[in-house]
Amino acid sequence: MSRGRSRLLPVRVGGAGAEGLGREGAAVLCTDLDAAAAGATAERIRAAGGRAISSGLDVRDRAAVGRRSGDGGARS
């Protein structure tokens, strides 16, 4: 179960997965180069009672992902 967890998912790769995580209670950050597509996915999650926000983001840009996710681009 994902309740209490947060996930950052690129919409083109994991839109359906993002919606599933939202149904399980995760707070989801939907990202895509196309900010409107990310926003539409986040809206579907919210319409189903989940928590989601969206952002236009190029997930190939490690520094941008780090800034958006709050980890400064750190890798484990």
C-alpha cells in the first residue's frame, strides 16, 4: 500500500501507474514535458479522491528533477 508515500512519475511512462498510486493513497507528482498532459493526469487522480500535483519537467535532466523533488539531484 502507498498511503503516506510520495512518488514522482513521468506521465508518458507511468500515467496509469500514477493513477493507481493515487487510488492507493500516495501523494503523486505527475510530470511530463507537456505540462498540460501532466495536469490532466493529476486532475484525474484528484477527481477520484487522490492527492496529486503536476509539473512540466524533463526527467532526463537530473538537476531539474532534483530541484523539483527536493533532493538536490542526489542519487542513492
